[in-house]
Amino acid sequence: MHRRRHSKKWIFPCLLLVAGLVPTILWLQNHAGTSSSAMRLREVWEPQRAVSERSVWNVRSEGYGWTAETQEAIQTAQNAKVPSSDPGEKPYPTQWNLSEETSIFRTSYGPYSGDNFFSLSSAGQVQNKTSLSNTALQTESELAPAFTIQVSDEPQVLIMHTHTTETFEPCVRSEYDPSFNYRTTDPAYNMVSVGDAITEQLEAAGIHTIHDTTIHDYPSYNGAYERSAETVKQYLEQYPSICVVLDIHRDAIQSDNTLSQPIVEIDGREAAQIMIISGCDDGTMEMPNYLQNFHFACRLQGNLEGMYPGLTRPILFDYRKYNQDLTTGSLLLEVGSHGNTLEQAQYSGELIGKALAQTLLKLQR
């Protein structure tokens, strides 16, 4: 009797224990099924955080959140941009084959420290990858551009694209389509659309601008810079009033199966971060006036970063040519990367146009 009463005494506590375990087990099962993209996001972030603590260039930062878009939302965002009437031989995709093995990492670069970096007196920074000293370049950065402009009916600026077919993601999403090479001949979706945004702002400011939409990198990618050089030379011969030539590209920042989406929020909208490339002659490039381009790069960088803090990555000053021997106002601009969305890049184009207009209007003769 005593043993039987002892067993009954434990029945109720055991029932309470089971009742508490059941929901716990169910909760663990549900969370074990967390989406692979979210798991990958954690896997991507933790190693990158460790890298960023050692790196002074590709610094990652938090604070932008993450919203995985549904297929319906992706289609809605894509439909918001109307394809051109002539998309060409390589239209922008209408269907996507997203892979669970891929991810897109939203981040923001800068500011930077280290021996290769120095800050401009106005705003923004320079990454010096040459043998010239930072002290010497700091002095050069204070000098005015070598040209002046005239607000008239004569064109002052040429916007063009060596890699015209470069394009972007359709919208913010956690995965990408690895079968897509981020190239399209449709001007509504490639670098032409970014150039349009820049041109619109310059024209609105009274600065007559030519936007060349020639495709230089399709069907053949090789030789694109030789072909774009011929395009620029023809315009300079026809319109000697042109003093600024901007070659508008987008970057490609990728680590294994992870694309970077460098962004900054400006006036409540996301903009793709941009980088100016100003080439330096190593003695073999026949580009003796490269420092005059650098003067212009620093003036534009200061206005861009001063007007829109966080929009710029440091100017890349390196041994590169990129047809920058053709004028003393020739620069290459990287607008975002292939992980950025088309909307982010187009908004950056608008901001570039506004800052460029302010820069040039101060150089009127």
C-alpha cells in the first residue's frame, strides 16, 4: 500500500513535466527549419566580421537590416521599370533561377585608415596605390582642375560607357541567380539608365551634355576600351568644347557565392555607393597630364561626399589608363556593384549629376 501511494504521488508532477516538454520540442523543431538563406546570412556575416577587424579597405558594417523579397515582390519591382522598345540581343531576365547556395550581403564601406589612405581637406578620401607620397598627393588634391566650362549651347560634358551592358539586381533579395552574368543590351536596365540620370541633372542645371549610348562590350567584351576610345575621339573632334568625359561603370564585388550590395541611405532612399577611379602613369601609358584628372577627381569627390555623406568610397588612384589620356577632365566612375539594385544605382546617378553640376558651375569661365 505504501509503495502504491508513493507511485501515485509522482503522477501529477510527471504530467506537468511532459506538458512543458511538448511545446519546447515543437519550438525546437520549428526553429530547426529556419530558412537556409537566414542561416547563410549568419554564416556570411560572422566570417566577414572577423575579416573586417583586420582589413582597412573592405570594411563591412551593420545597421541596414535584411528583408527577403517574395517572388511576387521581385516581379512587382521589376515591372516598375519598363523595358525599352528595343532591348537588343540580350534582354534583361524576366524569370530568375535563384539558388540557395548564393547570398547577397548588404553593407556600407568607409571611412578607412591605413598607410594607403588619406582624407581630403573638404570631404572624402583617397586610396593611393602608387609610389607617389600621400603628402605630395595631398598638395595636388588642393589644386583646381585644368579646365573651365561655359554654360551655352555647346556641349561641355560627355557621358559614355565602355562596358555599356553592365547591369544590376532587380530588387533587394537574399539570393541571386548564378546563371546570370549581369549583362544586358536593354538600355532601360544597363548603364545607359544610370547615365540618363546623370545627364538629366546636368541639363537641368544648364550644362549641355552629350550622352553616348553606344554598346562597346557586346557581342565582344575584349577590345571594349579601344572601341570606346574611338567613340570619345570622334566626339572631341566634332565638339572641341567638351572638357569633361565620364566613363560610367558598375563594380563587381564578390566573395565566393556572396555578392556585396554597398549602400547608403540618403533622404530616406537607398543609394549605391560609388567610387571614382583616377589613373596614374607609370611611365609607359603616355598619359602625362594624369594629375590634372586627379585634381578634378578630388574636387568632385569633395562635393559628392560633402553633399551626400557616405555616398563615396575613396578615390582609387592607381596605375590605370582607362582612356584618361584624352582630356584633362577624364574619370571613370563605378556606380555600385552587381549586387546593388537598378533603383539604387539610378538614384546614385541622380546624386552624381547634382554634385557634378555644382562642381562644374563653380568652374565657369
